[in-house]
Amino acid sequence: MKVTKGIIKTFEQHMAVKFKEQKLLSELYEWMEAQGIDTRSEDFADAIAVRIGNNEFDSADQFFDDLKRFMDGEQVGYG
């Protein structure tokens, strides 16, 4: 198998994006925990976490609107 410099560079770029994504998610989850949101609960998983993992939010506005509704006790997502 011949591995070209082009495919190596593409893979490295992909991994760099994934690293940034993981760092962002880690910071987001830390922030949510600081706001008093139990990010380990099944309710949170159904309402928010699964949708984050599936890239179902089209914008930051949609994410934070649903997060606020979840915090207010409304049913959002798959909950």
C-alpha cells in the first residue's frame, strides 16, 4: 500500500478539526455543568447530548434556545 503525502495531509487536517471539536465540546460541557445542568442525566442525554453528537443543531441560537427550554423543564429533543 502506498500512502501519499496528500492523503497524510488530509488525514492530519481531519484530526486537527476533530481535536478542536472535542476541545469545544469539553469546554461547553464544563460551562453547562457550571450552570447547574446535570450533563450526566438521562433526561439531558435525550434532550440535548444525543442531538449534539448527531450534529442536529443548525445554529447556536437553536442550541441555546433548546437548552434554555430544557432548563425551564420543557420537553425538547427525544425526551
